[in-house]
Amino acid sequence: MSWQVRAGYDPNQIVSNGNKFLLANGYMGYRGTMEEYGAEQLAANTILGLYDQVGDKWREPVNAPNGLFFKIFDQATEISLLTLKPSFHQQTLDYQQGLHIRKTAFSYNENTITLQAERFLHMKRLHLMADEITLAAEKPITLQVKIGIDTAVWDINGPHLINFETEDLADQIILSAKTQREHKNITVAQAVNASKLNCLKKEGQFAYYEVTLTPEPITFHIFATTFNANDCQNPKEAAKKELDVAFAMDFASLKKEHTQIWKGLWEKADVEIDGDSKAQEAIRYSLYHLLSIAPRHSDPVSIPARGLSGQTYKGAIFWDTEMFMLPFFMHVLPEVAKNILSYRIYTLPGALAKAKEYGFNGAFYAWESQELGQDATSDYNVVDVFTKRPMRTYFRDKQIHISGDIAYAFWQYYEYTKDLELLLKGGAQVIFECAKFYYSYAYYKVEKNRFELIDVIGPDEYHERVYNNAYTNKLAQKTMKIALDLWEMLAENAPEDLAEILTATELMEIDKEKFQRFYNEIYVPQPNDAEIIEQFDNYFSLEDVSVTAVRKRLLDDKEYWGGAYGVAADTQVIKQADVIFMLHLFGEDYTKSEIQKNWEYYEPRTEHGSSLSACIYALVACQFDNQDWAYPYFMKTATVDLTGETKQYAGTIYIGGTHPAANGGAWLAAIKGFGGLSVKNNQLQVTPKLPKSWQRLAFNTIFNGESYHIEIEAGKTPRISKKNNP
């Protein structure tokens, strides 16, 4: 198995390859662009948790200046992929070791000039990136090389940096700036190991060298560090200090240190599949993206919907993180899962404020959450492709299932890890406040003796402001059950802590009775005589038409399908798994027949307009033992960033980038679906449902603080063996 992804020269794939060949280390993400690329090619180094807003545009992450900029000239003639078609070009991502490798050859003036580069974002020294660039030529030629810190980086709604200041030290270039609105300092420091070369001059943040190339290669080592005001009080001094330490080491030593960390991560996280090389490559590539963006360095941060691949979706944290990514980390790297959930504790004040803004009690979490829990969602989130006017959407105020998603995630983490500490340090308060929110939001329909949740949006975003979405109502009921179980558990195991938490959340025994009544009387749509669950009130009365027929109604490929006037809004065509997602979470409450009947009903009506959808259909197909139906959806999920075959626009808004939720969904489908991993009576259980071609599936998990290795071979009894504690 090569553990590598490669691509040749194709100028039409520059943007796609920027995502596909992404390097990241949890603190920053460096797009897979070439050393000579700039803003037009979407070159960017996206910093986690640093945001800025320009004017009335959307607030989004800040892309730092590019500390690995490198370009070759013959006097005024630029020799690069931007000006010349190469005689050879190959771009490689070694996802086993977290390395980006590039080799390019140019035929120029009856000569061949070769550029090779290998770069990485250090997995321990999180502010450091390094690039080893080697130049050679068949015949002697004297060229000029421009190396420096490029400020021409991609911004969707920028530029975000102002007040640039350059400091030229003997062996370093220091570039400092501030964000436009919040005036947060950011510094990029660069040092180049080119002691044997002639530095012609330095201009601002660039240095110019003259090199005489021969078949004997010349090598540059470029080191760059990035710090911002969220990291420390003096980013400039921190960047210089970190650069001094890195520069005192050699490239090879830093690379070895970096790759050893990757080796340790793969020992914990690897999933082995025998008999299906394509699935093996896809699952490992998916896991690479999860491992590379995991926030190990800080707990008040989480993983944005597009990871660290750019500014798409405003760098916000969605429900994607808890429902699709968290399970992987919870099972394999629980310390990262704890950080992700700690972010929701840290941002609880923002959720309380949002609920209060809308006139409710409890915690209404942001649909698009930024660093303090503020909701970045615009009331006009999509632009009409015909009128070019913003369209009113209701993602911010009606997608109330987000609070239940978070409460569910906390409880799942506790049940799998038995980490009571996280609950006592804020997790319990989050759960209780989410329960308070649903009780406050609910409408009690007296004539039917039931609570209802009206005017909401479920996971299927094409149908807005519906009543009694099955997923939302079921999840709200589960949130109440979690709150009640938590109350009882803490009363037994930590009564003093419970008393403090109840005081903080302003809860009394009478509220426990209210929670119980809500749990008993909340309306949850049930299977009808045909065993189908109606997605929301009157869904069955909508036009029943195929996805293909609806697609033919589009007048523009970039039209938004949902909202008040979208082509899907008055039909049964849905964006992504909704009822099917509910059956994934709560399958134990339904028969296999009911699960299968709903899968068969909703799948032809699902556009799969979100990368979140396919993995859920794979998981649920495994629940009724149909691996043949599950497998194509697993592969669609696991290869989403390999193929790049996903929606790039919602209306006129660019939504491209990597898809960490789909990456997490691939792990879920492989391990929970085909592997059948579950917990019964506080014991790990494996009920395999391997695809026909899979001869063996092997993986690791950490359960209740103990590390296990699980081997599943076709036709044999699965083996669960305990390993040494991690």
C-alpha cells in the first residue's frame, strides 16, 4: 500500500488539488498549492480560531501570509507553472507521514530545469512549517530566486490584514500585521538556510538570491513560524524564538520528529482492510484528514465544517463536529474528543445568550459557531442566482436540533469513556441547559395532550419552518432522557456537585418533573401502516417526484434547491438523511423491517446534496444487514476528497474545501456499520457485516480507559484483545 495520493499537471484542478493535498496540524492548514502560487490560485494558510470581518461582509477565519513563497526567474522571465507548461510535473501527498512532495521539470532555452520540494507542518511544533527545495539543471544556467513571505493570499471576504511591518534581521525576515476590525496581531517569521548562496538583496519581506544551476543540485531549507494574539501576548517575539529553535536544528531532524508523531498516531488510528485496496486507500486518506486537523493544543477550539482548508462556511463549527467527527476521536483519541466537547462548555454563555435573544430559556447553540459561541449565520445566507439578491433563510433561528446534537454527544462520550470529570466541569450544565431550552421552545397542544416542536428545520434543509420534524422531536425527547439520567447519576455519585450544578442552572425538583412530563408527552412521529415515518407534518402531501425530475427544473446549475422558492421546497425531495439519520441514532427503538422500509422510501427521494448524507445511508443499510446497499454509500463518503465530486456552490456562495464530517462518516460506516462495533451491558460487542470483497477488517479503540485491538476475518469469530493501556 503506497499511502500516497498523486496528481499530474492540470491547471483546471488547481483549486481542487489545494483541498486534496492539504497539510494541517490542528493549529493551521496549508493548502496544497505550489510554492510559486498566490491569491488567484487560492494559496492560503488558515489559522484555527483567528477571525476577522471586513465591513458588512461575513466574518471568517484569517489566512496568514505565506511563509513558504518561492519563485524562480531568468532576469525578467518567470519560470513557474504560472508561465510555462512543464515537461514533467507530479504532486504527491504522503498521508502516512504528513508530507507534501512536488517534482517539476521545465524545458527552457534548450535546457531542463528541475525543482523538487518537500514540505510539512510540524505535528508537535505547531507554529512551524518547513520546506526543502532542490534545484538543478542539465546545463549550467544562472537564475534568480525570490524567497519570502507573500501577503497575496486567498481571502473570500478580505483583505483581513493591515498595518504590515517588516523587520529584516541578519538571518530572519519578520512580517507583522493586524486584523482589520479587531486589531489582533499576527506575525510570520521566516529563515532560509542558503549560506553558500549569494543573497543579492532584500526588499521588504522578500530576499533575492542568485544561483548557478548545474546537474549538481542546490538545496534551500525554508523555515517559517506563525503566531497570533490568541496564542500569546507578543506574537512577534514568540515567532522569532520558535524560529531560532527550529533553525538551530536541521531539516532532517525536524522531519524525523514530525514523522515519528505521525507514526504514533497511525498506531492508534489505523484501519486495516484486506481484499479491497480502493477501500483501504480511501479510509486511510479520510483518517489522515481527521488526524491532521485534530485540535490537540487547546480545549477552547473545535473543528470547523471544512476543517482547515480555507474560509468556507466562515470557519464555523456546525453539528458536523459532534455527530460525524466526534465518534472517531471518542473511540481512538479520547483526549481530542474531550477538547472538542470542552469547546461547547466554553461557548455555553453564547448559547445562553442566543436563547435569550429569541425569548427562550436554556442553551440554544449557534448553528455556525465561531470562537466565543457567537452565531455567524446570516439571516440571508444564500444569494439568488437570478436577481443576485440575498435570500432569507432560517438556518440560524429554526435549526434547533443543534442543542440536542450537543447534549447527545456529551452523553455518548461519557457512556463510552466513563469520564465523569468532563461532566462535572461543565458538561452536565450544558446538558441541563439544552433540556431547559427544549422545554421552553415546545408548544403544548392541549387538544392532543402532547408537546410539539413547531416552526423548525430538520437535517433536511430544503424544507424550512416545518412542524414536528421526526429527527428533531426524537432528539429533544432523548435530550430530556439524558438530563433525567444525568440527574439520577449525579445524585447517586456526586450529590454535592449536583447541588452546585442545579444552582448554576437554576433548576429545582419541580423542573425534574417538567422534564419527565416532556419526555412522556413529546410527540414523535411513528411508523404508519406501511411502516414509514413521516419526516414532518404533511410531508406526505407534498409532490412525490424523483430527484432527477426536480433537477431538470433548474434554470441554473447553481440554484439553491430549498428555501421558500427552491425547486425542491414543495416536493418530497430532500437534501440529505433526515428520518434515516434518526434511525441511525435510535435504531434500537425500531424493527429491522421499519428501518428497511424507511430506507427504501427515503433514499430515492434524497438528493445527497450534502457530504453528510451518504455515510448515514451506509450505516442504516447495515442495520438491516444489506451490505450490498451500504457499500456504494461508504465509498462515496470515503472518497469525497479524493474525487472532489461534491457541490462547490450553494447559490453563488463557494462551499468547496475538505469534508471532515464525511471523513468521520467513513470511519463510522466502516467500524460501526461493517464492523458492527457497539456496547452492550458495558461490554464491547462486534457483529460484523463485512462487504463481500473484504477478507479482514482490523482497528483499535479505547473503551473505558482500556485499549483494545479488534480483528474481524470473513467467516471467523471476531477477536477482541486488550492491549497495554495507552
